[in-house]
Amino acid sequence: MDFKRGDIVFIRDYPFGKPLNVKGRIVGAIDEEHFNVLIEEGINEGKIMKYKYWSLYFFDRPEEIE
């Protein structure tokens, strides 16, 4: 995928693929399919978690972030 370090992403719900209300920031790439994400909202806030590319939804409106 074309995610890079610093991108803001939403986490997708596994069975349905809809974005959850959980936002995170890409902090690193493990390989071409797995990414480390720093969770910024939700119950796992502050944790770095590993996700596959299909679990991430790109947040493409940077003017709304800050």
C-alpha cells in the first residue's frame, strides 16, 4: 500500500470493513502488508499496534486534522 510514516488513518472493522471511530498515526512499516499504528483515540489510546493494510482507511482531509 502507499501508506507512509506520519499518515493519519482510521481503523476498519474486520468483518464489515467500515471505519471505526478510532484514529491513529502510522509510525512505521514492518513489511509491505503490515504497519505499526500509534492509536490516538479509543480504548487503546497511546499504544502502538500492528495492522494489515486492509484494516486501515486513509484519512485524506489534512485541513481537518489540526
